[in-house]
Amino acid sequence: MERTKYLLDEKRMPESWYNVAPDLPFELAPPIAPDTREPVGPEAFEAIFPKGIIEQEVATERFVEIPEEVREIYALWRPTPLFRARRLEKALDTPAHIYYKYEGVSPTGSHKPNTAVPQAYYNRVAGVERLTTETGAGQWGSSLAFACQAMGLECTVYMVRVSYGQKPYRRIMMETFGAEVFPSPTDRTGAGRAVLEESPDSPGSLGIAISEAVEDAVTSGAKYSLGSVLNHVLMHQTVIGEEALEQLEMAGEYPDVVVGCAGGGSNFGGVAFPFLRDNLTTDRNTRLIAVEPSSCPTLTKGRFTYDFGDAAGMTPMMKMYTLGHSFVPPGIHAGGLRYHGDSPILSALVNEGLVEARAYPQNATFAAGLEFAKAEGIIPAPEVTHAIKAVRDLAVEAREAGERKTILFNLCGHGYFDMAAYERYLAGDLKDLEHPEEEIERAIARIP
Ligand SMILES: *Cc1c(COP(=O)(O)O)cnc(C)c1O
């Protein structure tokens, strides 16, 4: 049996992003100022984001039109294919139908350009000349580097030090697209210098790198760009789920379960929110499952409370699941999932029971990733193996229960720049690190 491929014609690329906010059956807690504890208005973000992005962050319309110029660049790789994983189904001997949306065909091999391109576009429209950002594994930095050159902007990237060492090819990719890249913590910013003073060997974290990139932007007149977490980012990613809805219709199917890995929640929100819309507005009742690493268990073990988005406490505070902004996750290979917080929308959905969350240790996820690679011929990014492990467990449950479930997951990036991680897994070198409860307590106690 072949893997079945569902392709959409270029003309069928979505014309709008889906904004889930107005459909939510609860009030989203607004961002607040740390000193006054009062809600901050959109103007709090003016120092770091252009007007077009701030408008989208607080948008109240359900559909937001995708600008023509953004659609033209999207057309380099969109619509992306949807595959039915027939060979994986066979390997698992499951009656479940497993589908995956493949975002690895993008210019940088992940879903990140879906938001990098519109963010660079709205900055250029606002007359901005340089963007700063942080990157973990390098997927976001390379995507913003690509988007900036497509829109004629300069790009500065603070790359989490542990990934800078582990993933030189991502750095070279950013430089190839014309960006400048620094290993974070650096001595270029006050935030970086403060961390280096306390721990000179710090492996860095997304939170620290965010502080550096924000500080660089606000002190130099550049703007800052975030690859996940915020409402506008999740909205840009909904092109994934909108296409998947149409492609599953071509296949004559509708999913019982939608699965995605979650670091800051953007690829998960992107694939899941169009299905959540059906849950909220029709009698559909699709299970939506976000999967994270046990070593950075934000949604499964964090607290749902106000915290900073960055390590230095420079951003407004957002209500979200958090492990505490001072928490530095261990240097696991799924670098994109090493973030102390999560999207406020996704966090609220988990808190309300509208989205499920689960966590797995990395050896189990790599085992599932290898099984997938052998069956389907695509090596998934280490982040994605978390989703694949959940899909595998669901498919095995379906076999044991004799149920014909339809499962969709987002294969949000390939792992061809992550071979060092696979090498270590194959050598039996990967450690499974649980995140100790006392450490969570300690980091939570440091939230003002
Ligand atoms: C960035 C990234 C993630 C984590 O970010 P989300 O916002 O949670 O999607 C996961 N997988 C890949 C391949 C990534 O590049």
C-alpha cells in the first residue's frame, strides 16, 4: 500500500487567517503591567511591534485577509501536502487512519515561515529596516532570516547557546539568508551580561534570548519579532489547519483526534484551531491534543498564572501555563520545545478542558520518530517526535479497542538539520530528564 498524497491547487490556498479569539467561550485574560497590575493596552507593544501586528494581536474579526504579497511568497511552498500514513498504519497494525500535514516543504523546513513572512511584511509596510529575534533550535531564526531578505529587511538573531553549538548548519542557513547571528547569552546586552555574571557557562534559554533581542530592538530603533506564543503568530499558522480541513474533505474524512507538539503553541494552534472552530460552532467534538517534553512540562505541570514572557522580566505579564520565567530547561534536543511558558490562548483552552495536554520523555519520542521515519521516509524534527509518540499511542489504543479512529497530526518540520540528535539517540546517549517539582516551586516563587 502506498502513502496517499492529497494536494491542493495553488489557487485553493486560504485567502484568510482564522482568528479564534471571538469564538472562544470565555474571556481571555489581558496582558498586565508588572508594576501596576493593570491591563496594558496595545500601546504597550508599540516599542517592539509595528501597528499592523498589534492590530492583529487584538483583532476581533474571525477572518483576517492575507495580503496579496504574502500569498505570493507563501506560494513558494503552499499549499503543503497532506499524506495518509498508510505504511505507518500497517507497521502499527492499526485500524486507525493516520494523516499528517507536512510543513517540512517550506524554505526552512518548518511551519515557521508561515508567520515570519507576514511579520516581515507588516514591519516593512511600517517603514522598519531591521528586525531582531531569538531562536532556539534555529528554525525560527532561519525562517525570519528568509522572510527578512524576501521583504528587504535586515535581521539580527540571538541563538540559544546550547543550540548554537549543536546546530551549526542552522546558523549557516541564517547567514546564507543574510542575517547576523550571536550565541545567547551574549555580552552585547544588559540582560545577557546579567546572566553571564551569575552563570558564565549558561546554556542559554529562549527566555534569555528573548530578553536580549527585545533589549536590542528597544535601544536601537529596530523592531522585534516573536516566532510563537502570541495571538497573531497562532493566527498566521492557521493556514495549516484550513488547508488540512479541505484536504481531509478530498479524502472523504474528518478527524476524531488532532495532535501537535507544543513549545509556544503556534504549530499546534495552527493545525488545531480550524477544527476547534467546528467544535465550538457545530456539533463536532474532535479531541485536540498538545504534546510536550516531560523535561519542560509547561502545560502538564506548570501553573496557570501571570508571568513574564522572557527571562529578564521585560515583557508585560501574560496569563498562561508557566514553569516560572527563571526556569532554564535542560538542553534536550527538541530545542523548539524549551520554553517556560505557552500561548495564553492555548493555555486558557487547556485550563478550560477544551484542549488536552500530555508529556513524554525524549527517548520514547525518538523511538516513535524512528518508527515513523522508517515507514514514511521522512525524518521528523525532534520536536515533532513528541506528536508522533502520541499518535502512535492513540493508534495502538485504537487497535486494542478495535476502533477505526481518524487521526490528524502536524508534521511541522523535518529533522535533516538534527542528525546529531538522532546520532546520540542511536548511540544510547540520550537522558530522560523529568522536571523536579521542587524546581517548579522555586521558579514559581520568583514570579512577582
Ligand atoms: C519552533 C518549532 C516548534 C515549537 O514551536 P510551536 O510554536 O509550539 O510550534 C515545534 N516544532 C518545530 C519543527 C519548530 O520549528
